[in-house]
Amino acid sequence: MGLYPVPSDLVQGTIAFFMKTLSIVRHAKSSWDFPNLSDRDRPLNMRGNSDAPIMGKRFKEAMGTPELLISSPAVRAWDTAHIFAREIDFPMDEVVPELRLYHASVPEIIGVIAELGGNFDHLMVFGHNPGLTDLANHFSPGLTDNLPTAGVVSLEFQIEQWDLSGNREGAVIHHDYPKKWKAD
């Protein structure tokens, strides 16, 4: 028997599909007002601090609460992750910092995810462009030219473990960003 029980009412010989959801979140808008700070230490600006809680609430209404949140340790990503955690009822002290997500490429992000195993079904990753836009387009070609600040893309995969290597395509089940709700 695998990690997940197969419902007893499945007809023998039927293939059971396992679903995993990856939610990708670009950090909210950051400040450039502190030229002496390193890139990694730049905080959110007023717009970022305003947009992130709204995006977190919108995410929870659409997608619920993921089982794991991992974030680049850059201040703007880390703060965005904690704001989302508060809004989606995820324990803020359980957000996992992951240094390799700081300006990571698609292969680097996929590698981080692969190391997580398969013990949870919904993962939320906070990071930076261009890596996150590239990741979204890797799994859903042509999805977006730019994942905007505080933008979220959730993709669903028919996989049992978090192995996203190769040319997998994910089904886009959620795509939201601040200008989308501001236009309403």
C-alpha cells in the first residue's frame, strides 16, 4: 500500500490519480527607498503591505489553506509569506525559510520542491521573478508574460510525489493578482 489509501469502492484495475497543488506567489511590491540596504533586505512598500493581506484573503476564499508554506528569506518575500499565513490561518512560525529560493531558476525551484517528498497535497512557494514567472510558464506554457507582485498562480498536477522534473503540465486552477481585483 502506498502513502495514500485507495478508496475501497474503486473498481479493481482502475487507475487511482493522486493530485498535488502548487501555489506560486511572487512577493508583494517592495520599497526602493533605502539605497543602503542590500537587495535581500528590501522591505515591502505601502502598496505591498496593502495588497498582500487582500491577496491572502482572496486566496483563502478560492483555495483554502495549503499544508506547507516555504519562502525565500529575502525580507520582501518572507514578509509576504507571513502576511499570507496570517490571512489563510496558517501558523506563521511554521513558514519554512529556504535560501535556495532567493532569485532561483526553474531547475532550482523544482529541486527544492522535489526534496519535500509527498506527505502533503498543497504547497505554497514565495519568491521572486524571473524565476516564478518562468516556473508558471514551464508548467503552463504561455500563461503570463509577468507574474506581478503579490500575484498567485495555483497549478494542479496528477502526481503522487513532488517530482516535477521533466516536461510536466499543470492545470491552472487559480490565477489572481492585485490589478485583477482593483479593476472590479
